[in-house]
Amino acid sequence: MKLAIPAGVLIFCASDFAASTPHSNWYLSVSAASSLSLDNGTLEVETPNSGTAGLLNFPQLNTTAIGTTPGSTQRLDVNYDEDDNAMHFAIGRNFRQRYRLELFAYNESVSEIKNFGGADASGELRIETYGINAWYDFFAGKSVQPYFGLGVAQSRVSLGDIHDDAINYQVGAGITWSPTPVLTLDLGYRRFETKEVELEFPNGQLNSEFDGNAILLSARFNFSATRPIHNVAPYLALQHRAPTKAAP
């Protein structure tokens, strides 16, 4: 009987990791800090046949040092600031601490253009995104949780007052820590790509794809969250076991 209590304590402690009961809940995720970096790439400039030869005139880029030819198509390099700001709001559903579906309530990034076609430029490229992510949490019921997932979204890409809607794909990974059942902190990485963006201006059209990376620290607020219920049956069984009589 003397060994029953220590053995029961060991079984109870082990059950804290192996036999906890996962639960489902809704949550709201808000970015506390974030950093976004767009890959430098190219913009394709299409000049209409009805135009006249001269200098590129896109006021939203604040550059006029690039020559154009009517009816021509040019591919020009574009460079962005290395570090830009982003905001992220999402509503998610946690399915028994293993799978999560997350709806972007609002996701916005603003990147500064600093060079276009070899000439200095300035302009804000704004990307607003609405979509859905699917995440997989590796260790159900744990306070520290690595995860992986992917998503698809609709993005509105704007340069000044000109915009276009395009499909956005992303893949991501990260790690979360839940100091309490209500609060979860999320450090995540995202790799995204926005396809087939066409920005139509009165004097031409800019075509491109946008790729980039984002690192974000988010706070997740869990609704109707409770602590896991531990399986104490092995411990209770040992506590109530009748003592064995010694043989005469």
C-alpha cells in the first residue's frame, strides 16, 4: 500500500501529457507586431498604340526618367524597401486542438517603392487581403505548439488610386504558447504570392506578380476555452485499491 500513492502520482503526472482531453473553441487573432518584405522583381509596362513617344508618366510612382514607345512592352526592375508594416486580424475555429480554420477578417500591408527601371521612385504599394488559412497543430493539448499550414485569398493591390483584384496564395509555419486558456501568443512566418496583377492607367498598364515574406507576432484570444480535463482514473483506482493481506 505504501508504494501505491507514489506510483499513483507518477501515473497522474504522465496523464497530464498523454491523456488530456482536447477541446474546440473560437478565437480572435490580432497582430501585435509584424514585418513584411516584398521580393524585388519586375513590372511589365504596356504602352497603348495611340500614345506618343516620350517619358513614362505614372504620377503614382513619382518618376519620369524612363522613355516609352507607342505600342511597346517593357519589363523594368522594381525595388522595394526591405522592411514594411502589415496589419492582421483573423477569426478562427480550433477543432479539438489539432486542426484550425482561420478566416482573414482583415490583412493589410504597405510597401514603399524606392527604385523603378533604374530610376529613383517613390510610391506606396498597398495589398489588402481577405481569405482563409488551414493550420495543423502538431501536439494536441500542449501549451507550446508548433504548427504548419497554407491558405488562399483574394487580394486588392493598389498603387495610388489605381487597383486590381488578384488571387493570393500563402504557406506558413510558426509556434504558439498559451500561458492561460484564454490567451495564446503566436510567432509565425508566412511566404505569399499574388498572381496576375494588372494596373490600368490612362497612359499605359503595369502588369506584375508580387512575392514576399512576413513575420508576425500575434495575440490570440480564445472564447469558451477551458483547461484540459486530466484522466485521473488510474490514480483513483490505486487510491481505492484494498490492501493485500500478508500470507501467514
